[in-house]
Amino acid sequence: MDWRVKAAEAAQNIADKLRIPETIKSLQDSQNDLTEALVTSSDRVTLLEAKVEAVKAEATLDALRETQAAVTRVHGSLEERVARLEAKLAVIEAGRPAADGQPGPRSLPAG
């Protein structure tokens, strides 16, 4: 029986050695598949990065537009206030005598 066990072990050893090229080919194929998957993932990440940059640029532009609109509204409001103050000042100056003691230009009698 000893020779049968040795023969079986030798046969198994030969079979294992014959499967080595097949195993190597399978590993190479798997490595190629993994490389392709990594390249695809890298391409997707690059595309996502570009989309994120585009979204950031769009958000920044929207924020700038909103800021510009707010600044324009505040500017318009300030211009209105300045105009009202100028009108009030003109009314006040028209009713006050000039520094030389003469009445202001609007307080002259109509003639």
C-alpha cells in the first residue's frame, strides 16, 4: 500500500504543477480586470471633480449676482435718502437768512 500512497501523492504533485500555468493565467486576467476597473474609477473621479468645480463656479457666480443685487438695492436706497436730505436741506436753507444778513433767495417777496 505504501507504493499506492506514494503514487497518489506524486500524481497530485504533478497535477498541481500542471495547474500552475492555468493559475498564473487566471491571476493575470484578474489583475488586468482590476487595472481596468481602477482606470474606470479614476476616470469617474476625474469627471466628478470637474462637475464639482463647475457647480462651485456656478454657486460662486450666483452668490456674486445676489451680492451685486443687494449692493444695488442698498445703493439705490442711499441715493433716495441723500436726495431727500438734499431736498430738506434746500428747504431749510431757503428759509434761513444768508450769512451776510440778507434773506435767503427763496424768502424774497414775489414781485
